[in-house]
Amino acid sequence: MSRSKLKVYEYSGCSTCRNALKYLNSKKIQFEQIPIRETPPSVSELKKAKQYLGDIKKLLNTSGKDYREGNWKEKLAKLSEDQIYKSLSENGNLVKRPFVVGDGWYLVGFKEEEWGERF
């Protein structure tokens, strides 16, 4: 995957996602925009992101309504990683966004300083 194949899973109602997209556009970085609610990241992408980021909890949108109402804080202790990956791949609202897939690297959320190091 080259830089022009950057994948950005986002939600249009998310101000953090809008800021991230503005940032990428301001840097003239090409990317594929993917609606995370309709097309969540695959189990494979999530597993690779976890390996890169080091902690499966970094993939979770802990401030989201689905996370809170689904009682995910308690559920996490009872589920296997495979069950968590499956849930994330089926419900994009549970995935921290934006979720960015680069060439062998991943970003979750938008922190301009962190993104500045990458781009």
C-alpha cells in the first residue's frame, strides 16, 4: 500500500474526523475515505493495528454511545480478543475514529502533533 492508498475510516458526524480530513487535505495527502459505520475496518486490519499500537483498548471508541450503552467496559474483561475484533468489525461505532491504515502503520483518533510526526 503506497501513501496514495492511505485509508481513512471516518464518520461524517464526528468533529474529530472532520478535523483529521481537513488536516490531510491541507497537506495535500491523498487518501481513500471510508464511512466507518457502514464499512467498519476488517478483523485483519484491527489485528494489525493492535500489533502496531500495542493495546486492543486503543482501538475502542470509549466515549461513544454504543460503547457506554453496551456496557463494554465490563464486557471487555469477559471477551476474548477474537470476540472483541469480531464486534469491532461488525459495529464501526465501537472503533475509535478516525481509524487510519497506512503502509505498515496505523493511527487512531486525531492528535495533530502525532499526525505531524507521521506526515
